[in-house]
Amino acid sequence: MRESVKAAVIGAGVAGLVAARELQREGHRVTIFEKLHRLGGSWVYDPRVEDDPLGLDSDREIVHSSVYLSLRTNLPRHIMEFSDYPFRKIWDPRNFPGHEEVVSFLNEFARDFGLVELIRLETEVVRVEAVVDSVWVVESRTSGVSLEEVFEAVVVCNGHHTEPRLANLPGIERWAGKQVHSHNYRIPEPFRDQIDQVYEDGTVSFQDGISVCSDVIFHSTGYKYHFPFLRTNGIVSVEDNRVGPLYKHVFPPQLSPQLSFIGIPYRAILFHMMELQSKWVAQVLSGKVHLPSKAEMLADVQQHYQRMEECGIPKHHTHRLHPNEFEYLDWLAAQVGVLPVEERLREIYWQVYQTTS
Ligand code: FAD
């Protein structure tokens, strides 16, 4: 008999929405916590930028989305769909639409699968902690009011494009110009007409010997994984952007299957990947699919780390799938008994990859 669990999903972005759909399909009881006032996560454009343009002050008011006003997708829309749910209304004539269309797509998806009713908006999860085996406390805050609830499973879908990751540039503390992380870029106007001026004290030198004078350094150096609400007594940690240990980037062996993460890897057809990961989590929780033993999962994670080391891949690339993105998606598809991603979509992905990288 299939088991139905009471599951908390943290976040109503792509990952949270598709996770909720798959959990519900598998008969689980789902609550989605979303700290913002609407669904869509990173795709919801927010004109605000943070007070601290580098995101160093941990007390700053955090703006979730890093999307800038003119942003268009970097993949064509038909590889940013779910396997059974295409973009139905084309709002934007371009194949690589603007962020608004992705938000509309996600809203329609949520409406069509009855997910809207499951979302608690403006409700931030501030603590997730295992109290005893299979029992998790989720503490959330809505308008300053705290609530503690118990769940049998927690699916973490909080995204990882919000906390700036900065390069360590020797001499940066003496550099007189302005610095901004790409998280806090929205529109070009504040920077117009600056770069054609040269200041003596604003020199930036690059490794290849080129020097430029600049008013602003844009740190487009990526983001950090960040789970400020998670209390696991060190079982799950983030070190140099490695979230670990995670079996196949989803399940921490010691806490599985009750705790899982959707959307951690990057460099793939992400919507498909999150859908497949979600099906896997939902089916493992219902007992339809079984995980290996904890020891086997840990050994698999160690093997992954070892292979990376042998190939000279730095630790902070632990969750980068390229060039094995389809190997991973195929593996997930086989776990949950669905067809692998279509050849046609793979070809499009590689074409886009080659022209953009
Ligand atoms: P998010 O979209 O970040 O959603 C996470 C949600 O969790 C948010 O709504 C957030 O408010 C909520 N949340 C966080 N913490 C809490 C908490 N404690 N309590 C309650 N709620 C919480 N991907 C593509 O496929 N194609 C692209 O073209 C593309 N372009 C991108 C461009 C930029 C600039 C960026 C930053 C990313 C881009 N991506 C792209 C990747 C994009 O992040 C994914 O497509 C997708 O949005 C990730 O979804 P997610 O649900 O994992 O995270």
C-alpha cells in the first residue's frame, strides 16, 4: 500500500510548484510556504535593490530575485516547460521570452493543478528541525506571528540565486570605485555615461596584463547556497558551495527520505530536472520507489567527490552537471519509470549551449 505523508514544501518558485504537484499526484498532503506575496520565485521581477550592493551585511533586507528588467530566458521556451505542460499562451513573440511570460506560465501551472490553494503567501520558514525520527518541526512567520507545525517530510525548494558569492580579489579593499554584485543590477540608467571617464585611482588589472580604468566593478561571480532555517546538527552542511552530503543532489543519506532538496544542480534543462527530481521524491516518500541503504548512498556521494578530485574539478562545482546533464536526467527518469527527455529537446539544448558558452 502506498503511504501518504504530510509534507512541507519551502518555496513557491519553479521547484516548489512542481514538487507540490508531484507530491499531490502521489497522494501526499502538501503545504507550500512562500515568504513573498506572490508565487514564481526568481522569475518575479522586483525593482528594489538591496542597501548593501555586495550583500555582505547579514542584517540587510534581502530582495529574493536577481532578475533585471530586460532579462530574457537563456533557453527557448519549449525547453523551459514541464513534460506534460507546455507554454499555452505566448505573450512574448520571441523564442527566448522575457521574465514576465515565465511568471504567467507558472501562475497558470499553479492554477491548473490546484496548487494556489496550498500556498501560504508572505509566510517565511525560519526553522526546520528534526525532533524525533520522521517528525519535523517547521517554524514559520507571517506578519511577525510565529507558528510551529509538525510534518513528516520537508522538501527544500528555496532557490540559490539570492546570496552573492564574491571573488577574492587582492587589493579590492583599497579600490576606490563602486562595487555591485549582479544580484543588485536592475536597469542600466544609473551607470549610463560613466565608463568613458578614466580615474587614476580606479584602475583594475586583469590576469592577462590588461588594465582598465573603471568606476564600477560588477561581480558576476554567482551565488551561494544558503539554508538559514535548516537545523541538522551538522548532518547537512554547505562548504565552498558544496551542499552535502546529498545523494544524487537530492537526499541527505542520514535524513532521507524525510528531508530532500529540489533544484540544487545547475547547467541542465532545469524545469525538466526539477520535475524529475520531484517525481523521485514523491515516489520515494510513498514507498513506490526505494532508496539504497544509507551506507550505499554515502558511498555514492564519496565516489562523486573522489571523481571530481581526480578530474581536478574544484569543490564549488559539486552541483554543476555539465557535461553530464543528460546522464543525470536519464538516471532520474529511469528511477521514476518515465521516458527520457526527448532527443529533439536535447539537440536544442546543445545548440543553445554551444552558441551561448
Ligand atoms: P526560486 O525561483 O528562487 O524560488 C525559491 C522560492 O523560495 C522563492 O519564491 C522564495 O521567496 C522562496 N523562499 C526562499 N526562502 C524561503 C523561506 N525561508 N520561507 C519561505 N519561502 C522561501 N533557468 C532557466 O531554466 N532558464 C533561464 O533562462 C534562466 N535564467 C536565469 C536568469 C537569472 C538572472 C537567474 C538568477 C536565474 C536564471 N535561471 C534560469 C535559473 C532559475 O533560478 C530557475 O529557472 C528557477 O527559477 C529556480 O527555481 P527555484 O524554485 O529553485 O528557486
